[in-house]
Amino acid sequence: MLTTIFLLAILFFCIFLLNIIRALYFHPLSNLPGPKIWVAFPITRFIALSQGRLETKMRDFHKRYGEVVRFGPNEVSFITAQAWKDIYGHGHRQLPKVLHSTSNPSDIISANDADHSRLRMSLAHAFSAKGLQSQEPIITKYVDLLIEKLRIIAASPIPEADMVKWYNLTTFDILGDLAFGEPFGGLESSKYHYWVSTIFQAIRGMSLVSFKDAYPFLFRILSLFVDSKSLMSARKRQIEFSRATIQKRLQFQGDRECTDFIDSMLRQRGDSNNEITEEELEANSNVLVIGGSETTATLLSGITYWLLRTPHAMEKLTREIRSAMKTEKHITISSTANLPYMLACLKEALRIYPPAPSGQQRITLGPGPTNISGYVVPRNTKVSVHQYAAYQSPMNFYAPDKFMPERWLEDARDDLSSPFYNDNRDILQPFSVGPRNCIGRELAYSESRVILARVLWSFDLKFHEKSGEWDKQRSYLLWEKPPLICKLKLSDKDIWRTAHET
């Protein structure tokens, strides 16, 4: 009996060793550079992911190995502009997305190509220029409330605010109103709604899903030491809340002046080929709230931090806003689109601190290999452009670890003597490209411009030493943001406004 077990163990070890040798030296991808330990032992990738260190590891790998990195037996990452087109772009058959066990085929992210087109068509009106114009009063209402709350803090004995929290409360209230027909009440109560709190828990849990799919047995053992019941209970309450809120919103169909997401999706009712089911309404409302609020709040938090750490940029942007906007009422979606330095600051924030830092993986199709950025990639390979690594690479940007909005101004593009002249600006695609790019791009930009302009018009922000290492963050597919404490002082503009109102 012991001899049999010993022989089986030897056989298992030999097979294991042969698989490692094949992966390293005889695999079709063995010619691509990358960390051999990750290729030989792919569990190391999931360990880095579970520790929140995958993004920094990928950044370091690309700095060491170059524009293409093989970081798993069948996983390859690129950081070139051409790779965006070859993997995600138009003009060729779409490479299928890598889905996980928790992927919901009813939502626009995980849907197949046919359903994705139908869902995207149903949302097109809400995200059109006309739809955005009708939504501006909703955005303004919650930004007004944000500024009102911050004014109270600025006038208090301890004028300090956690801007991560306040940006999250604002964006979740805006998206809650647009997706569910009512806000989460975060700004009114100055607290997170339980639905929003479960989102933060779920985002960290998402990083374990790929580990669970790859190593179900090990995950089962790990789950014995992890409290998953509270997360499951919170997730159940979240689904129940969404369903009840959607049903409530459906009772008031057509009563709103603006075009919200539900109204847009319901326009397809009566069309048997394109009609949206209630399950799809619920799934996509959830996705739009999470995707539209968390990422926008992350962008606003990031740009606020980097402006505070770069005083000349903060001064220049503040001066641009206050010079162009005589009163608060002049700060609108359209007026803030004409502030070149603000647009440059937003692009630079998206570069140095992308809200979705990972790579969205696709699978190469057969029967033959796929050409990606000049590299021949065999079928059934998971490929992606890793955003954080691409934007932090000196191959793409001058001084990539510095916040320098000037790199996005027209002078930098045209002046041969500019240190930014050779920057690879086309690599910056924070909303992705191709038929599955982010439908909420303009809404996110519009929200960010208006919120940032209103905050910098009304307040002088000062850096607080409590947030000195704020940018040293872990990432679980999205950044795990600590509090960003700022000192608030009413600006001269706001003091003048108050004096004339009274």
C-alpha cells in the first residue's frame, strides 16, 4: 500500500515537473519575456491579487521586461497603443471576454455580443448629449448639497473633511437617482447607505473570485477561515433592495422630466426583438450605479490628492476656475468643458491614478494565432492592456511618476523642445476602446468637472499631514482608498457670495 502511494506521489511529481518545464521552455508563449516563477507557479499571481499587490507587480514587471509580459502560463499583458486596437478595437471580430463564476450574463459587462448591443442601444438615449442635458438638474442638486455640507465643516472648529467619503456620498446619490429613481440619502445623513457599504465589501471580495475559479479546492479550505456569511447576507440585502427600488421606480414610469437610466431602457418595451427584461433592468441598474459612482469618486479623490501634492497645479487650476466662473451658477457641464487646464488635470489624474487599474482580459480566437502589437499570440491566450503598468511606464511617458498636467496641453504636443513631446498619449484609454468601451464616459467627465470646479470655486483646500502616504494603496481590481483628509477654508469668492446673498 505504501509502495503504491509512493509511486503515485513520484508520478504526480514528475507530471508536475514536466508541466513546469513545458510551460517555461516548450510552450508557444515561451519566447515572450516575463517572471518565470509566475509562469511555473501561477498561484503566485493569485496570491499577489489577494494581497492587493497585483497592479504594482505588473508595473514593475513591465519596467523590467518591456512592452509585453507573459505573467502566467497563458496570460500576456501589453502596454502599447496598438494593443488597445488589436485586443479591444473595431475592425475585427471581437475577442471574447474572460468571464468568472459570478459574471451575470444579464448585465452589459458580461452579456454576449448580441445582448450587449441590445442593452447598449437601450441605454444610448440616457447617455446621449440630450439625455445628459436633461440630467444636469439632478447632478446640480446633489452638488449643491455637497457644497452646503462642506461649508458647514469649513465653518466648524475643526474644518477638516474626508474628501473620499464626501465624493462617494455625492456620486452614489447622483447615480442612485439616475438608476433607481431616488438617492441613497448619503449626503442628507452624512453616512453611507447600507447598500453602498456592501459595495465596498463586495469589491474586495471580487479579487477572490478568480482564485476560487482557478483553485476551487484550495478556496474551499481557505473559506473555512474566512467569514463569508456576513458578505453573503449583505449581498442578499443588496439584491432585495435593488429589486424593491426598481419595482417602485416602475410605478412612476414617465413621471420624471429627465431621462434616467430606467426610462431609457424602457423605451424598448413593445419591441419583441429589443425589449429589456426586468432581470436585465435590475442587473444593469446595479452595474451602472457601481461603475458610475465608485470610479468617478476615485477620479475625484485622486485628482484632489495630486493637486494638493502639486501646489503650482492647484494654484493654476483654481485661478482658471475662479477667473472663468463669476458665480457658482456659471459652473455647468458646458462651461467646464472649456477649461483647458482642468481637462489636462483630469487626464493626468486618469493617467497617474486610473480608477480601474487592471487589464480587462480577452481570449484570443482560433484557428490560427492572433497578431497583437506585432507579437504572434496563439489561440486561447488571455490578453490585456494593463492600464496602471502602461501609464506608469517610462516607455510611454516622461517622468511617469510625476503629476504633470502640462503634458496634455497643446504646446507640449507641438513643441519639439518640450520634455513631453514624445509622450505616447494614445496609450491613455481609461474608458477602454471599441464596441465595449464605457458607455458612461461623458457622464463621468461631466460629473467630475462640475464637482471639482464647484469645490475649488468655494474652498481653499490645504493638505493634511494625516494623508501623507495616501497614494500608497492596495488594489483589489479597484483601489482601496484610505481617508483623504483636507483642511477646508471658504474662498474669497464664496465669502463674497455669502455677503451679497445676505
